[in-house]
Amino acid sequence: MYRFLLTPRWWGINLFVVLAIPFCVFMGTWQLGRFEDRVQSHEQAAKQPDPSTRTAEPLDELLPVDKVTSGRPAVATGTYADQFLVPGRELDERQGFYVLNLLRTEGGKALPVVRGWLPGTAGSVPVPAAPQGEVTVTGDLQASENIHSDGVETRGGLPAGQLGMISAASLVNLVDYDVYDAWVTLPEAEAGGTGGAMKPVPAAAPQGSGLDLKAFQNLGYTGEWFVFAGFVLFMWFRLVRREAEAVRDVALGLVPEGEEAGDVAGSETAQVPGSPKTPETAQGS
């Protein structure tokens, strides 16, 4: 009765099932692994002391920025150079902008330093001047932003002197010197009162280190892939049963002359659920 499984048509169906089920299981397992990694990272981060309470270390010793060094206090010495305003940044549920200056270090490479935040629209609010001469800054280390970072402006067309994303990639076309692939945010207003009107920008948690929406999306995708695997297996058994019933009907002479078993099975598969059975089908069931 089940010899039809060896026909060319069923070879194609069986091959699809054999490939589809392992693929769905693999993708579901992979998504589950991503969720477990995020849970583990969240638990490890919760056990670690607050990065901002650790002793400040030289900038070069904390690079490249990762989940461990992100938020750690970094020390750098140099002279402030170009200044940029970063619009569209929210702080304490208010809209404003960051004031960012590039600190030229002794080696010539520049470190982006967010000196603070001001409310209002960038370009229409007076900005406190940066300290003159050589300065030593201690700020919380942050990884370069990307298009998925909060507050990033990717539409372009910003006025001169404004920056949509804090990253070496976006700054390299605006200045003629190298820029660190990282930035720091000052935890306190600058000494001397030059930054007294600005509010410090708190360091953000590194991406992928918490149980955010993406973590639960991974969990949801896990369930979807396993459901897909079960659905493929269910449909395969359903088609096999219908084909076997069609073969039995042919053997009992219940199929009109000239019709094949596969045609009967296909018509039954296409039949709308709940529709009345034909007399031949009712007699065979």
C-alpha cells in the first residue's frame, strides 16, 4: 500500500521533509542559544561591580571597548580641538543635544569627549567654551555608536558642525586626523565652571548585555522554528494517510475508471475542510 512513497513525486516530498525538519531544528536551537547567551551576559553583568566605581585607567589599556571595559573610567591627556553638536538626544525625558569635543592626545589621535548635554535645539543654544590648553579628562568609556543605537540620526543632511552618530567612521570624513574607535562621557561638570550649564550624560549599558526586547525576540523565534518543524512533520503524515486512502480506494474499485490514486489524493487534499463528502468518499470511509 505504501509503495507510492518510492514514486518520483514522493521522492521530492520526502527529500523536502528530510531537509526542512533538521533546518528548522537547527535554527530553533541557534535562536535558543542566542537567548541563553543574553541571559548569561545579563547575570554576569549583575554580579560585576559598577564600572564607574572602578579605578580609572589609561585609555589605551581599556581598548578595544567590549562588554567588560564599557563604562569603565578612562584617563586621557591632550588638547581640545574640533567641536560638534549631536542633536536629537534625550535626557530626563527632555529633548536636547550633546556637546562633543575631540581631544587631541600626544600621539595625535583624537578621543571624542561628550562634555555634557544641553536642552533645546542644536545651533540655537549658546554652548560653553571648552577648556583651553592641555587637560586631563576622566570619562566613562563607551563603544562607537551604530545605526541601532538610541538617538542616532541616520538621515544625513545635518548642518555644518553637527553629528548624527558618535563613531570614528562618521568623524573620519570630518577631520584630518585619526580618531579613536571609542568615546567617553564626562561624569561631572567640567572644573572651573565652563561646563556648569551642561548636564553630565550617563554612560549607557553595552549592547547585548541585558534582557532587552531582542532577547525575548530570540525566545519567540525559537518557538516559531520548532512549530515549523512540527508542522512539516504533521503535513507529511497527513499527506501519506490521504495517499494511502486513495490507493485503498483504487484497490477496492471505488475510484471512477481513468482516475489515478494521486489524482484522488490531490482532490481530497484540496477539499475545503467541513465540506460534504462525495458518495464515493463516504462509502470508502
